[in-house]
Amino acid sequence: AAFVEGQTYVCDGQEISVHIAAYGKSAAGSELVSSVNKPFPVRWDWRAAAEYAEIEIRDERFRVNELVVNNRDRLIVIWHWYEVDGSRETSGVRVKLRQFIALLTGNPAGGQHIIMTVRDPADAEAGRSELQNAAAVLFQDDDR
């Protein structure tokens, strides 16, 4: 990644971690979508249910990838999505396609992988609510 920024915020008493990995033009070993880019550490002994969640930021609704992870005695809810060439995507294949089209048109596109995490919410639904509230506040000045 060209840069990775991580920050933990407290929203309504709950810690929300946000990580943004920004990638410039694709180069070997530094790709936005890659098998090594995971929204959680590979070493976790985890069970996850992967789905989509629909969130709203500044009156815009969009889908994000959602993982509900049970790691030993911990519950973790993770939302993640990609932003490339001005649009949000949940599919790595679509991101690769957008980058390929941009490359063909002479305008190689980088992008970002955004990951939001809440650890130990009361339950998965409470975690979703906490992530939605945090996203609405943290990304309210987003240019999109």
C-alpha cells in the first residue's frame, strides 16, 4: 500500500477501529485487491459469517462486505469495501475490472480498502448499529 492509516474512535462508549489502505497505480506486490489483503489477521482462529450490509452516509445508501467473526470468546463485526475511480465496490473482481478499464483508457486507477471494526458489541445487530453510527459521523465530509 502507498499508505495505511489506522485509528480507533470511541462512539457512544464503543471502540470503532478504522483502517484505510490506499494504493496508487497497480504494481506487483502492491495491489488493491490481492489474496494477502485481508480485513482480519490470518492467524485468527475464527468462524465467520460473510454477508453484505447496506449502510447510509449523507443520504447515500450503498453495500459493504460484512463479516461477523466469533474468535474464541469474542464477537467482532467487520465492514469493508473498496473505493476506486470514484465509486464504492464490494467485489474484488469489479475493482480489478474498473482498474483494467482505467488502464486501457490511459488513466491507471489506484484506490482504497476501507475496513471498520467493532469488537465485543452486545450482539451482531448492536455492532451493525454502532458501525453505522460511526460511519455516518466519520465519513460525513467525504467528497462523494
